Amino acid sequence: MKKNYVMLSFLILFSLTADAQFGKLKGLVGGKKDTAAKVADTASKTKDKSGGSFFSKAVIKLAKASSGLVAGATGMMVKTGDLGAVVPMVAASSNLYPTALGTVDMSFFNGWISNGSLYTVFFSQKNKSGWAKIDGEVTVDGTPADYVSTGVYVAFNRDNTRPANIAVTTKTGQKTAFTINPSKYPFKIVAINGQKGDNIPLDLTKDAVIELQHAPGSENMQLHAKIAISILGLKTFYDLGYFKGGNKITIPAAAFRNVNIGPGSTPMLSYKNSYLSIDRVESKKTTNNSGVYGPISYMAITQDGRSIEVTKEPELNKGLTVKGTDKLANGNVDYNFYKAHAFASRPFEHIRKLGVMSFSIRGTTYVDGRSSRSSSSYSVGGTTYTTTTTTHTWAQFPNVPDDVWAAALASLYTDFTGAVQHELKAPLLPIEQITATPAYQHISAFSKDDETTSVSFSHSYKNSKLISAFIPISEGFGENSADAKIIRESGANALMKFTFDLQIAIEKGRPVMVPKLAFEITGENNGAFYGTKYCSATISGKGVRYPKNITAADIKEIVRQSDLLAVFRKGLQEIKTAEVQNGDYSLLWDLQ
């Protein structure tokens, strides 16, 4: 349940930099009607309408009204006057797209200004996953900022060159202030495929050539492209890719095929009344800092775009999947490897040095096994009553000494990391080189099991940790994500996570352990904000009976180490082959 509220917050946050820079809620949206939005443009004192449905209006209104209440009930949302207990995240976006486009973010934020600037301040809880509303006042240039929900404050400005002076004062008397400066490198789109103006026809199965006019000194700075798509009546921007700067860039057809959208949404999307936008991201620090906080790192975005008429839609890459069942002497082994579309997943050839972020084995509770039922009946006053008794057969994990688990983990570590090195042709850094980084030491404080997981025991290899999914939001994405910082500090450019689960069950009246492996390799960010994942996988085998006193050798049999290893190698080979056959991954990443 907690994860749903994290995702809901991303719906609100995805316009912190005008286009999902702090994460999008990919799975929430999906459909064929345009967003219904009525947005105040303070420049003209009028409201521009964009076609849409009552349903989309209701979704936005409900989400904005209820998200803070629901999060508060779970402890993820707090109101505080202690600025030391929260982490501020800020952003600036210039030359905003027009209100007539009717994107979801306009429905959340009051006072959207076409071609104006948006300044955002977001407070997350420092030591846990969650948001914070300030018990006090947040002002921008002396005027109270608009509080949206889940810790997000926004303000708009008509002048794209004007800095924003932020001041925070709590009811306890704490104060802080800083200045957010906009991008100093604006640019303009001159033409798309040689055509100027708006409503440019665009075939998304072909390359698109964008001509640009840059501010002096910014001609070679990296650019980012995105496209507006409606899903379930909710219109927002989805990423196409990052490109080397220049006066002319080519967005290949492969970028439109690999738009950064979840596979579950693709059957329900619409390109009607779409918009192609190009932006540039600058890394900055706040100035004129006083009070509680020192300089705060943030991203300043400047953008330009054109409305487009999509004449032909692309066939989207929903990700690559290889799966199957190997029938082995000790029982079947199922495997499923997945590689996301090319925006979210680098080609395997990018891996230069591997590191292990976590390598663990757990015992997860299987509720119960075989059951039997018996009934008896009796009559009172002409009424018959029946009593049914259900008897469950339970299994429990045996006690296994820590040194046995340590020996088993060492053997698993050698075999499985060796397989990855061989199949991906990359060396492995010592695990101590990963776990010794300051970023890993900081994030290891969150090495507890998720609240929704029932775990009887958990052991990790050496001093690695099984990191919880619910870390502070400021640690979860972009340049500040745990993975990104560990990669920078360790020298690895790909981080692996192995989790072996032994799930206890009853089979034919006797207890067995069902072995499962969850695996993933994360990579360096795509641009400033988006994490990448080379692939993820799950492998599971038929349950294995176990003796009362378990040794390290027994664990190898229970885990079905040789069988899972053989299938693991096979899956890596197949997903690599699928990537090469697809052809888009290296093509798109070479454009950066």
C-alpha cells in the first residue's frame, strides 16, 4: 500500500521541471481521450480549454484532494516546523508549454503561465520515505507559494530571466532562504522537418530533424526530447531520448518506438493534439543561502516546442522478455528475464566494471500447506446446525547456524558472479569496494525488510545489505539516488542485486523449500534524472525436501544451486541475443 502513495506523489511531482524530471507515474495513465483541463493563465485573465472528459477531470480533482490525507494516515505525510527533519528539493523550468495543451500538471498547479517560468520547492522527510508540509510559510519573492499536495510548493513568473527568492519561516521560529536562478541558455526551435509554425505533420515511423537557434555558448550542450501523449484522458510528456547538442538534431524513428512509457499503458494511448518539446538541463546550486540550509543542488530547465499532428504512430518497444521452463532431472526450473525499452535500459556493451550491491538469502513464510475439513451436525428446535473444522498442516524453518549460511552464501556468490562476468565479459570489483563507499554506508541504515514481506530469516554475503524499497525520497532518484552515488564513488558502472528466497511449503504431506532467485543489474543514469536497468530476472525451481540438521552442502541441494546456475547462464545469453536482434539499444545510446 505504501508504494501506491509513493507513486501517487510522482503524479504531482512530474512537473517539477515541466516534464517528469523527478519521476512519472507511468502505470497510472492509459486511454484514448484527451485531458480535460481548465487552467488559469494570469497573463490574459482567460481560461484556455483543451478537449477532454469528465472522467479525467474527476481523476485529477480526487488525486489532488485526497493524496495528502491518505499519505497522512500512513505516516508518509507529516506537518513539521523542524527544518532539520526535512530535505528540500528545488527546480526551475523556463518557457513553459502553452495552456491550450491541457496536460495533467496544469490541473494540479494553479496559475500556469504560457511561456512563463515555474519554480518548485518540495520537502521530503529526511530519515524515512515520505513527504512534509511546513508548519509555517513558504514564500517566493515575498508572496506565499501555492501548496499543491504531498510537500510540493509552486510559483509562476512571467519573466523567464528573473531569479526566484525563496524564504521559509516556521511557527517555531526557524528560517531559511535561498535564490533559484533560471537557465541562462534559452533556445528556439526554428523548424521541424523543414516546416515552421505549429500543427506540423509528423510520421513517427520516420526520423524527425529539428533545427535550433541557441544562445551563444550553449550550442554543444546536451538536449532532451519528449512528446505529449494522452492515456486514459490524462495527457503528459514522455521521454524520447538525450542527444548531442547542435544547431540541428535528428530524432530517429527508434526514439519514438522506445518512448519512456510503461508497457501496460501502450494499448490505450493517444497521440491526438500532441506536442514535441526539446529541453536543456543545467545543473546549478542555489545562491544567497542563509539560515538552516547551505547551497542546494537543483536542475534548471529551459525548453521550446511545437504542436504536431501525428500522421502515423510507431510500433512501440514494450521491452524484451525471454522466458521458459527447463525440465531437469531434479524438477522443472522456470525463468523470466526482462529488459525495458531502450530509453530505460542501456545496451549490455556499456558494462565496464561490475559491482554487487546486495547478495542475500531469505526464508519467506508460506502461509500453510495441506488442509483437511470435517463437519458435524445437530438439531435444536427443528433447526439443523453444522460445525465445520479445518485442520492445517504447517511447516517451520529449521534452525541453521550462521556459519552454515555464510559458507552457502560464499559458494553462491562465487558461482553466480562468475557466471555474470563470463557472460557479460566484464570484471567484478571486490564487494568491499562497493560497501565501503559513503553512499552505501548511508543507505545501509535502511536495510530492513519491507513491511509487506513476511521473512523468517535473512542473511547477506559479507557486509552487504538487503536495502529496503522504502528509502527517503531524496535518496531515491536522479543524481541523488543511492545507485547513482554508489556508482560514482566505487568505480563500478553496473550494480547487481541477488536475492535468493527459500519459500517453505507442504508437498504430499512433507515440508519442502521452494528456491527462487530475483536478480537485477542497474546502470548509470540516462541524463540527470532517470535511472537505468540492464535487465531483471526471476528464476524458481521445484521444491526440495530437507533434513533436520542442515549443512552447507544441503543448502546447495535445497537452493538447487547447479540447476539455477545453468538456467541463469542460459537466460543471460538469451536476453543478450534479444537485445542485439532488436537493434535499437546501441543505436539510441550512441546518439548521446
